[in-house]
Amino acid sequence: MNIEEHPTVKLIHERHRSQPQPITPLKLSSEALRRICLDLGADDVGFVEIERRELDDQRGDILRMFPWSKTLISLVGRINRENLRSPARSVASLELQQAGRRLSDTAYKLTSKLERMGVRAVTPAVAFPMEMDQCQARCTLCLTSQLRLRPASERWAYTETSSILCSAALPCWTQC
């Protein structure tokens, strides 16, 4: 019997043919991507190319885990000031949890949307990930809230951030 005629091989070939073919990544301006991020729930957003010199101490760790990364997308979410200032720890804790959840939801939606557009994307853990022992430097993957390249979030007193790594390079997106 020819191996190509075996029922299992035929089934595998049929499944492969029926799977959608990879989508060619769309070119997207940074302004259009910014609008998408804001529409999905971010209060602000910034884009950082992986080659930026401020990431020199983090690039190796990022690329070791996600070698296809070309751009970091930093989502910013506001935190209600009085809740965070509250002497009741339960109120402050709840505010941080809710802000983190909102950003995680936004990051999930954005990652899904980018994937449907043909762009590889991943959302690293916001807080303290299990891979902390693999980060030799102060790595964005491990401490995403420490990404110093935040957009206009300095104008807000209290913010939280979440990062997304994606395979599309910023030069593909005309920067605004």
C-alpha cells in the first residue's frame, strides 16, 4: 500500500488543506493602531521598537523568549486616585486588581485582533511571572509595569501598564 493512500495520512492531508492559510500581515499606521488600542479600552498607548537603545538591558531576555519580537506596545490604564490613597487596604487593593483586569482584557483583545490581522503577538504576565528566574536584567517581560518608555502617562498621577510584544516592525507603521 502507498503511504499516501493510508486513511490516517489522507485524514491529516485533508485537515491541513481545510485549515485557513496564514494571513499576510497588513501594514498599519501607528495612528490607526493607537486608535484600535484606545477603542479596546486603553487610556493611552505607546509603541517602542525592539532596537531602541533604552531596551539594551532587556532585549536579550525578550528575544530569547520571543525571537520574532519587533515592537513593544505599552498600554496604559488610569487608576482612581482616591481609591489608591485610601487607608483601607481592601479599597486600594481592589482598585489595583480592577485596573489590572481592565488592562489584561484590553491586551487580550488587542492580541487577538493583531493575530487575526496576521501579526504575531503575545501578552506577557503583568505582575510577577514564573519566568522571573530566566531574566538576567530588569526585563520588560518580567516587570512590565517598570517599562520607562511610557507615552503621555506622566500627566496622570496614577497609572498601571501592560505590554504586548508583536512581530510587526514600527517602520511598517508610519509613526505619528
